[in-house]
Amino acid sequence: MASKSVPAPALIIVPTYNERENLPIVLGNIFASVPDAHVLIVDDGSPDGTGALADERAASDPRVHVLHRTEKNGLGPAYIAGFGWALERGYPVIIEMDADGSHPADRLPALIEAVSKPGGPGLAVGSRWVPGGSVVNWPWYRKVISQGGSFYARTMLRMPVRDVTAGFVAFRADVLAKFDLSTVDSQGYCFQIDLKRRVYEGGYGIVEVPITFRERELGVSKMSSTIVIEAMWRVTIWGTQKFFGRG
């Protein structure tokens, strides 16, 4: 196993809040697919002991790292904290991955390969809505929200990405480092759209890799109507600015 002082080919950031049941499963799946990767667990003070379990894993496995945050203030800030941690340590590929088991770890090699080519795309998206992609165990209204949100954002931002709201993505670190991450203050779906928008408008290229997305089986979903409303509102503003040449 790699030393904690030597960056692996990729760092997978896994934000957690009350994911104690899911965490061992997710880590097992990750390392079965990419044994040489590292994982950063960003825990927002989970009252169920997720952070303590993460510390136990980190103590016994040099591939596992933990970043503790003192409050639960959203997915976006958790990833931003993780990005900063990863960039400081020189990981060449940085990946976002949910802790609930919905993102298929067996697609990690494809995502990493897609952004590991010199001069290649800056972002690889694990996509549900391209040929070969699919969702499993989702109610109809979740599909409508996801596909509708992607269509609206794609149209407003004139961005040719089918799964704009996807949260299973891999960045080239040199591309991510070009952005002022302190100006990214959006959450949930909107956070994912915002980063894709920056990569696309920066001309760094985006590729979509088909995945099968599965609804979580353990724990409680963090999705809320507030997240959807924020995304619609911000996309409308960005799209309007783009239309008038100010975006």
C-alpha cells in the first residue's frame, strides 16, 4: 500500500453525515475497483459515529484519510474543503463520490482513465442519461427532477452535457486548481452544475462515462426541495447573464 506521504494516482472524496452503515461497504467497493487510490472521508460531525469509524479505518489503512468538520453546512462546502486538501497534497485526479452506495465503484477506473490523458478532458462525468447509462430503484418523480433539471441547465447554459446534475465526477487536478473555489457557494444539484459550467466555459473539455445509478438502500436521502429551488434560481441567473454577454 502507498504511504500517506505519497499521493496516489487519484483521491476519491466521500462526504459523510450519518453514513456509519454505508461507509464500510463503500470503502470495500472502492478498493476492490481501484486498490491504489486514496480516499478522503469528509465528515460533518455525524452524531451516529461515522467520523469515529472513519478514524478507525484511517488508523489501519494508509489509503484512508479523514477530514473532520465541526458543522453540517452542505455538500458544496464539504467538497470544497476536500478539494483544498487534495490540491495541497498533489493528487493528479480528484473524484467526487457519494457515501450512500448510489455511485458504482466499478466505474471508477473508467472515470480516472478519462481524465488521465495529457491534454485530455478536464472533467469526466459519471452519467445516467447517455447511452449505456441508467437508474435503478428510482421513483418516477426523481427521474423527472433529474432529467428535467439537466435539460433546463443544459438549455440555459448552452452546455452539451446530458447529466448536468451528476455528482459522480472526476477532475484533472490541474484544471480544478485554476478556479477560485472560494467563490463557489452553491449546494447540492447547483454545486454540481456550477463546477461543470466553470470547466466547460474555461474550455477544458467534459466527457460523459455511462453508469448505472442505484438508489440508496441504507440511511436517509439528503435531497430536499430547497436544493432543487436553489439550482433553478441560480441556473436562471447564469443563463440570463450568458445571454446578455455578462456570464
